[in-house]
Amino acid sequence: MKKNRPYLCFLIALIFSCNSFVAFAEDSVVNIYSARKEALILPLLERFQKETGIDFQLVTGKADGLLKRIEIEGEATPADIFITVDAGRLQRAKSADILQPVESDVLNNTIPSHLRDKDNLWFGLSRRARVIFYAKDRVTPAELSTYEGLADKNWRGRLCIRSSSNVYNQSLVASMIEHIGAEKTEEWARGLVANFARKPGGGDTNQLQAIGAGECDITVVNSYYFGRLINSDDPKEVATAEKIGIFWPNQDGRGAHVNVSGAGVTKHAKHPDAAKKLLEFLVKPESQSWYAEVNNEYPVVADAAIPETLRTFGDFKADDLDLTLLGEKNRAALQLMDRAGWQ
């Protein structure tokens, strides 16, 4: 036995050395499933790779499709991080039990508590305000006030909006349920439906284009879509943007409705440490500023620079509602919209 001891020691040393190598290899890559388009996130991932030495693999697709894919893949999923938009969808990921909690002082100290999950399962990475847009030649800002005011009869036949199947609208309704109660929100939704200029449909950009074309006078859209029109290479889109004004509702009360794009580490992540490092990188002020510049969204970090396009929108008071509630009240919001006839 003594004769074999050096050989055993060699084997033990080799095993530990190999284990150390495997740990290093596991930390050297992060696999990302992203509902954000590649062009909107790839440059940041390349910066992350250059700064940390951690490689990445990126898969992009539709939010609901990627979530279902992670569910089906189960323990075999290669995904370490799931990036998606809207607190409602982030809550769906939480409810589907595909995320794991992340303990990070950087994330907890950097991201305001209402912009991240209370159980640390997901974290907001950028903010988007869903606010009122109006035709400058047919509406004056003095006519506008609150989300609730959009149900007034003077807007009859003048409002364009997306369908009730859109999660952005579901989250807006969920926030109103929390603020003013289900009964008043349903009354509001019925008034809103009565004011529709056309059957709900299309995306947020289509609503802005409808204003430019004179099909309606007001809409409710995520602010970054307006930023895209302003900065478009298409002269027609720029011309459309010039006809439209932005209005920040509920400034004397709770503030404008704000949502997030966000991410979480998957439950069966093979590279959780690398995934955590990526999340922490994405909330660095310089990352936040670049992300805001490219996406026309607002940073979640207080000291990150605001791009020029967003500064032209003006300052506003944002609703500081805990966004976890938007996901928790999503079902109630959708059922309420159905009852109100919001197709």
C-alpha cells in the first residue's frame, strides 16, 4: 500500500486539478435566451465578453416561445439567463418555476426594490413608460390629464389602442386595479372601449402611425416606440413623429405607468456565476446609458446618463408601484378587459 501512495497522491491531485479546470470552464461562458432582438443587446454582450473574458451564446425569439422552450427543456436546458419584456411576462416565468433566486448586493443596491422581484427571481434592466400620445393639430395638452380621463365622452371615436391580448395593456390595467380598485377600473375600461376609433389591433408603432394618418387623435403607447420614430432613417416615420406630442399622465397623483424589460437566472442554469456576473454588468451605469441610447428606454440606475432623445420628452413623475403586483394581477386584468368588451 505504501508503494502505491505516491500514485494515489498523483491521482488525487489530478482529480482536484481537473475539477478546478471544469469549474473555470463552466464560469467562462453564459448562455442567453433573449426576447430582445439581437441588435438591441449584442453589442453589450460583446462588451461584457471583452471586459470579463466570459464568452456567450445568444438565442433570440418570441418571449412566450422562449419561455415554453425552457419549460420543455427542463433540467437539460442550456439557458442560463432568460431576458424578456414586461413585468407580466417576468411573472409568468416566475410562476412557471423556471427561475432561481439570485443573491447579489450589486443588484439589490443598484436596482430600486419596486423594479425587481420581491423574491430576487427577476430584475428590471430598463424602464419604459406607457403614456399618452396625441395629434398636435387636433388636441391640446390642456385637454389631457390622467389615464382615467381617457374614458371621458369628449374622446368618443378618437382613441386608438392595441388589443387586450397585449401584455403592455394588461399591465397598465393591472396597475389601475391596484390603484383605484377593480370596480372603478372596469367602469373606466368600458368608457375606453366606447371611445375606440377602430377595432384594437396592430402594434404600438401602428397606433402612432394612425394618429399621423388622422385615423384617431390619441393613443397609449410605450415611450420608446416614439423615440424610434424620431430617430428613424425613414423620412415618413420622422414626419409622423413631428405630428405627435407626448403627454405624461397622472402627474398630480401616482405618476405615469412604468414597466420594465428584465431578466432572471434560470432554475437549471449550468453557469449561474457567469449569469450573475452578466446581470451585474448590465446594471453598470455605462451599460445602462448605452442600453438607453440604443433602445430609447430609461435606465433603472439613478446615476446613468439619459440620452438626448429621452431628454426632449421632458421630466416626469413615475409610478413607483411594486411591479411584482402587475404580474400577480395579470389574470384579473385580462378577465376585466374581456368583461368590458376590450377585444
